[in-house]
Amino acid sequence: MSQVQCSRCGSTRDGLERPPLPGDAGRLVHERTCRGCWDEWLKTQVILINEKRLSPVDPEHYRALLREMTTFLNLET
């Protein structure tokens, strides 16, 4: 596992073993997010899915979750 400079917390910490999502989004998370912040996002994602009644298999809902994730993890480029 490699060290990353996390875009959310600013610390240099252990990153993820592999991209957690396909495509550019997964690559970006893998390169710029530490394990701790990713775990926090997963908890937040569950809350969002439940509160907003989102279905990750619905393309529109998936895009909404990606936007929320990008903001939460401070991945805007």
C-alpha cells in the first residue's frame, strides 16, 4: 500500500490498495484519498443513499453520488 497526500485531510497517509471505482473517478480517488477519508465517505454515502432514497444502479443517482463524493473528498480539479 502506498502513501498518498490526501486531498481531504491534507495528511500523507496510507492510500487504498486499488481504485475503488471504475474509470477516472476511481483513479482519482486512488491517487488522492487516504484510507481513513475513504472510510468516512463510505459511511456518508450510506446516509445519503438512505436519506435521499438513492439507488446506485440508477445512472442519474450514481452521477449524483459521484458529485457528492467529489465534493466530500475535495477532488474537484
